[in-house]
Amino acid sequence: MAISSSSGHPKNSTWRDRAACAGEDPEIFFPLVDLPAPGTEASLARAVCRRCPVIIACRTWALDHGEDDGIWGATTAAQRRAIRRATTDPSPVVGPRRDEGPERE
């Protein structure tokens, strides 16, 4: 999702110049409900994103900058929060339980 510099985002970003959302109605990228169900504004925005040549750069920017509103790189705010949790939460150490180890006599 390309946003103007008036919102505080950098104005000279080369991936933004090639974004498929340039010229689209920005309202569809900031739906009241960001459920990706068919027929919703979020689904319309994601359809634009799926044809975008810079979808990965857009999604990466949103993840790196904690963008928590709107559709960016075909992801909803909830999806990006889940991605951030999955990539920043420490994974639990998985190993055999004490009672599942090799038997000793």
C-alpha cells in the first residue's frame, strides 16, 4: 500500500513508485473490518496486492515498521501481528520428557 509522505512515511521509496495500488482508492486498503473473506474491502485490496510487482517489499516494509493498520503486501493487520509473533517469539525447546527417554535397568 503506497501512502503519501503527509502520513509520515518516506516519500522517495522506489518500491512505492511501482506499487499496483498507486491510483487506487485508498479507502479499500483501510477497511473497517480487515477480514480477508470474499467480497469484503480487504479482499478487494488483497486482489490488487496479488497483481503487484512489489508485494514482498511492501509486506516487508509493513512488518519492519510495525504497520498495524490497513492492508499491506496482501496481509491484514491481524496477519502481520501473527507473523511478527511467529518470528520474534522464542521457540520452546523440544526434547524428550524425562519419562520418555531410554529405559535404564
